[in-house]
Amino acid sequence: MKKCCFLVLWLAVVLPPLVSAAGYSSAYEPLDPGLPGPGGRRTPIVRAIEKAGPAVVSVYAQVNSRGSLGRGGSFHDDFFDRFFGDSWRRSRPGLSLGSGVIIDGAGGVVVTNEHVVRNASSITVTLSDGRELPAEILGADPAYDLAVLGVKSKSPLPELVLGDSDRLMIGETVIAIGNPFGLSHTATTGVVSAVGRTVPGAGSEGALKDLIQTDASINPGNSGGPLINVDGELVGINTAILARGEGLGFAIPSGQVRRIAASLLRGEGGGAALDLGLELAEAGLPKKGETGCLVVAALPGGPAALAGLKKGDLLMKLDGSSTSTVAEYEMILRSLAPGQPVEAEITRDGRAFAASLTPRAVTEAEAEGLAWRLYGLKGRESRGRFILEAPAPGSPAALLRLVEGDVLLSLGKAELKTRADFARAMLKERFKTEISIAVQRGRVIYRATLRR
């Protein structure tokens, strides 16, 4: 009995100071959800998700072959098998599920990954309010794993503002929103771990370049969904995870999204081979923060030469976007319109100046000339085969000991039968420093790599 009284007295002494007049400690009062800043629950992350969420959609594609959640080269089957065995394959035959984001609400324009809608016979987009709208592919570019869809709505749809991915900082907070494993509108947070990443094997054409790396959780089904900053702006499109990666996700920067989407909506689909008359190389710049490509040559009579560029210049920006790598330059070039002038920022001997360049289409003859100048390759078509002529002395083709009469079967991933095939393949591979080829001599087929 004495012990019980002691316990009651102890509680009476200890508890009162902890209890407010209302009967609850202020430490346990619910925070005001409307109060901004560190004192409230509506943090910048919450506000960003609220802002972006309505523009995020689910993309369901009925495909002609067995699909998966987030199917394709980026989200590998063995990753999904790791969690669900092979039951997920049987549960959704012929269905590809991914995410997307509305970038033009009035026009009904949705961006997603190309691998989500590849080989689709029909596509349905589900909005955040539950509405289901049929969608059509307005354009797709496998090289950048981007596709643009069109949907029709009686009223304007919510849209997400494209932010400036060039200004991303390492360590900056980012948020991924999508449908991982079919769980719609899931948000995960992390930071920008790195920029400018190349992920071999992630794209349908071998690699995706200049990606944003993040530790925000990205899983199958997030394909095509947005990566946003704390202002609720789109800074990337989630596209890849490592097959058995732990916490490594990758997104296509919004700068690429803006350009490739514009190109696809113009109906060019990455197929317009444009030229500025520049040969570029990666440049190691001495000043911290500088990014640019070294001009190896400004071809006589080309747009760059006519604008006053010359060997040794540094191309810092093109059409307002950074050209820190040749891959970035290639991406920008693919998105330009022929005959439409663009501004370039150039550094020469430490001094900066601007130049106006007008891109033009590359002819078949110019493509053949490029193959001769870069690799020493020249040929003719004969009976459905592309026959090589003697290579240029000292050229990469000569160093491989190619000889007149060899049959060039393939260049890059393109099979060759005609001169037109050869020209198209050369234009596609022209920015690479090495190209895989297959050559037949007699009855023997050789595979090799041309390097310059």
C-alpha cells in the first residue's frame, strides 16, 4: 500500500509541469499544415509534390509482344524477377506500364520514355483525377529514349513547367514521381548525385548519355515520370536504373527533353541530318566552371566558317544550351530546324564573342565525303552489296588493312547494300570516335572497329 501511494505521489509531482492548461504539452500539438517554412508541415518538398502531382500520368501501352512494368532496355527483367519471380510476366501479358508528364496542358502533350510505348498497338493515359484518355504517339526517338504522346481533353490539362537542368547542383534535393511497380503517384526524394553520366546498354542504341544520376528511388514503372526540384519544376525524365543497382537511378535532363520534344513535334523525329560545318573534340578547359568543345575544323563554305569560326575556338554554348561535350552538341544539333539561325557563344584566346549560325541539311554526297575525310572509306554499290574502294593512305580504314574489293556489310548497327545506306549510316555515326564494322573478304567475315 505504501508503494502504491508513493507511485501516485511521484506521478502527481512529475506530470503537472509537462501538462499545459489545455491538457496537452505544446510539444505534442499538431503542426499547422498551412504554415510555411520550418515551423510547418507543408515543407518545400510537400509543396513541390502538390504542384507537380496533377501533371503526372500513368501510361498503359498494349504491346504486340509480352511486356512488363517499365519494359525495355532501361528497366531490366532480371531486376523485376528479383522481387516477384516470374509471376509479374504472367499477370500482365502484352501490357507495358510506365509514367509520363504533361508539358502542354492546352495542347494535350505528354512526354514519356520511348521504351514504354515501343511496339504499342494502343495507349491509354490515366490522369491524377482518375480520367482515362486514349493517346497517340506524336513522335519517338529511341536514341534518347523519349516519346511524345497526344491526348484530347475538353478542358485544359494541368502541366509541369520545364526547369533548367543546366543549373542543377550536386547535392540538390530532387523528387521522383511515378508508378513504381504499378503503385500510382508514388513520390521519393533524394539528391542529385552526379550529372553528365553515360549509362552503357541503357538505351535501345547502346547507351544513354549526359544523364542525371540520383539516389531518389527509381523503380520499374517510374519510366517516363518526372524528376522535379523543390520548386516543382521538371528537371529530368526518369529513364534508367542499373540492372541490379542499389539506389542508382538516372534521368534525361530537361534541356534534352525540351529540344527533342520540339524536334519530334515538328515531325523530324531525330531524322533530320543537319550540319554546321564543325568538327569538334572534347576540350579539357583550365578554368574551373568552363565547359566547351574544341573546334578541330570549321569546314570551308560551311555555316561555322561563314560565321567566322576557326580551328582552336571553343564552342561554349549553342542555342542557349551548354556544349560541354560532343554528345551535348549532337543533341542540340538534332533538335534544330534547317535554315533557322541559332546563336553560338565562342571563346577565342580567352575572349568571348557571339556568332550566328544557320544549320543546313547534309546531302548524301557530303556524307560520303565525311566518311572519306574521317575514316578513309569510299565505295560503290554492286548487285545489292557495298564494295569498298582503296582506302585513303594512313586513314583508319588503311590501318585496319581494308583493301579494294572488300564488302562492307555493316557500319555501326546499319546493314549496308547501297550507297544511300552507307550515307545514312555515316550521318548517324559521324560524331562517334569509333565505329564497329563488318567486312567480308572472300568467304570470311571480319568484325573490327574503326577508330579516329
